[in-house]
Amino acid sequence: MPGCQGMDVRVRAALAGVAMLGVASCATVTTPPARTTPAAPIPVATRHEPAPIERIVGTSYVFSRGRDCVRRSKWWARNTQTCAADERMLVILTPQGAVETRPATEAAARGRYPGELVHQWRTCPFAADPALDARPDLFARYEDPDVGVCYLYRPTDGEALARLFRRARLGTLDVLHPILADATRQLVLRADAEGIELKVISTVRSHTARKQTVRVRGKDGRARRVTRTVRGPTLHSMGLAVDVNLMHRRDLGSATRAYLDGGPERDAWERVGRIGEELGLLWLGRVKASEIFHFEWRPGLSGMPKGAEKERLRRAQDRGGNPAVWELLRYDPDRPTAFRDLRDAPPDRM
């Protein structure tokens, strides 16, 4: 593997597997800064190996992201946003294997946007693109029940990934849904670039016992609220949730207390939460201090599964494990959706 000389053979093997999920092997590429307010500028002209060539000839893709976007849904529902316009840039793939980005003219907004994608450079052909699939170090594949196949422009620092792989326990992400696993790796890498060290502390867990309050009708016919302990599937048990912690914290209790006390650690968690949201994840720390560690990817689901939805997921899990559950989160072209106009035109040959 290029650039991996001297690296532990287990790390090299793990990185090779990670690359299949949309992450770099060991080649170093430049990671653009995470979006803040105001948004980071569009790259003026960036190149990735091999060496420069005299003129650009190749395939040109238009990548977009929303500008001045506002959420229009409740935090627990499908994240739907409206934006003032689309920022755009050209991403050009040459026959020699080079990749160049160029600024492009801003475009009108497309109506409603999925919050999972709104802050990320994306192109959405709604079909597989072999040329983009061949560069997992630069492009991450995305789809969900409402959004056809898209590709996210995510240049990944291979050296940072190798350095953090064991320390941040990134190898434990392989059991998660590939989109959640890739977003979590990006979260750890981008936080590290800003001086915030994270580690993965929990991925897939077995079905969880928890308290649930229900209404039951007694013999006298009157309804009462009763609290019971129930066991059932959770997003963790389905590979759709992950917990992280600050690297120096040994337990959740001390991390929570430090967060509630305010100061630098509260600021760090607020920044980690924003990065996670920009990567399309739901951060529960926004609504509950005891859940600052918890991130989810669950488009198309209504939070903690219940009722008919819970039963559908349970049957899929019993039939084929978590991969069968993940199949339910693939794009469904027959399902009514507000995001059909997200589809992009085919790339141009230059």
C-alpha cells in the first residue's frame, strides 16, 4: 500500500478495509476546513496527485452545497431544510488520475433539502458512478430512503487516519452502517484537526432494557399510566448509533460533569456536535446533556422505533441481522419524497 512503509501490518490491513467504505488508504490529501459560520470559501484551485499536467482534460462534475440554510422540521423528525441558494464547484477527474476543483457560479436553491447533506459538497446522479467509486479517498457514497445515490467530496488525510486508527478505536466502526461509520471517522479526523481528541467508546450493543411509561386500563375501566421495564431493539443494536468521548476522559460521568460545569470542555463538545451535524448526524447532546456522546444516522426513521415501524425492523433483523435492517434504508424510487429535485445532470466530458 503506497505511503504505508513501516506501519503495523494490522493497521495497513484495517485501512485497506476502511477504504471500501469511502475512506483513504494512506495517501495524504488536503482536508478542507469544516464548515463554520460564515461558510468556508469554495476552493479556488486545488490539485491531488499525480503531478500537474499542462491542461485539464477529463470528466467534470458539479458539486453543490446549500447556503444560508434553515431547518424546517422538529429535531427528532427527518431533517428538512430550505436554503437561499446553492454554492457550486467543479470537480474534474483527468485520465491521468489527477483531481482538480474550480469555483463555479452560484445557482438557485432547489426547494427543500435533506439536512444530512445540506452542509456537504455533493453531487447526486441517483445512480452509481464507477469513476467516483474508484476514488474512495476523495468521494464517499451516500443514499437513504428519500435520496438517490449521491457522492460527497471528502478528501481524507491518510496520515492522520493511520495515526488515530488505534488510539481513537476507529477499527470498531466496521460493525456500523457504512454511512455512519464513514461520518464518524470524519468526525474524529475533523475534530482532531481543530485540536479536539476523540475516541469511539460504543458501537453495536445488544437489545437494551429501559423504562417505558404506558397507559393501561384497569378492571374498573379507568386508564392509568404504568412504568414498565421493556427490552427491545435500539438504534445501537441496529448499527445506526455511535458514542464517542473526549480522549482523556475515562468514563461518561466525569465527562458529563465537566460539560455541565462549562468552560473549555463544554466548548469542545459544542464544536464536536456541530461538526457531527454538518456531517449529517443527529447529535442528542443538543437536547440532553447526558447524551453529549451520542450520534445517530437514521433518515426515514422516526427516532426510537415503535409500533409497526419497530416490528418491521425487528423482523428484518431476525431474518438477516443488521445488514437486512440497512437494506430498508436504501433509496426507494417509488417512495414519495420532497428531494427528487436533488438529482444532478450527468457529468461533462472535457
